[in-house]
Amino acid sequence: MSLLDKASDKADEALGKGQEQFGKAVDSPEHEFKGRVRQGAAKASYAVDDALDCVKSKTQDSPFVSLAIAAGVGFLAAKIFGRR
């Protein structure tokens, strides 16, 4: 995850917080809701980016284990979906 992505997520979270506060100030449930959704999306983006960073570091640390796991998952998927 690049610094630009992190900055963008932080900006979206801050904008969402501001939008939520604006909605509260002008008694607009629509703006409050949109603000909460924007904040939630930014937080979800953090979680996804962290998970991808974790997977990336684990695969770089032990590529053969990662390859074996991927092969196993592919084999199971083929067994499950190949029965049709």
C-alpha cells in the first residue's frame, strides 16, 4: 500500500466525518448516512490493504508454502465445481 493510498483513505475518512457532522448540524439524515458510509468505506479499505500487505509479505517470506496452499485451494475448487 502506497503512501498516496493511505493519504487518500485518510482524506475520505475525514470527509466522511465532516459530512456526517454537517448532516447533524443541518438535521439532514441523508448527509449523516452518506458520511457514515464514506467513513466505513475508508476503514474497510484500510482492512483490505492491510490484508493484502500481509499476504504479500508472507508469500515473499515463504513462496513454496504459498504455492502449495494455492495448489491445494485450486484442487479443491476443481473438485467442488467440476462435478457439474
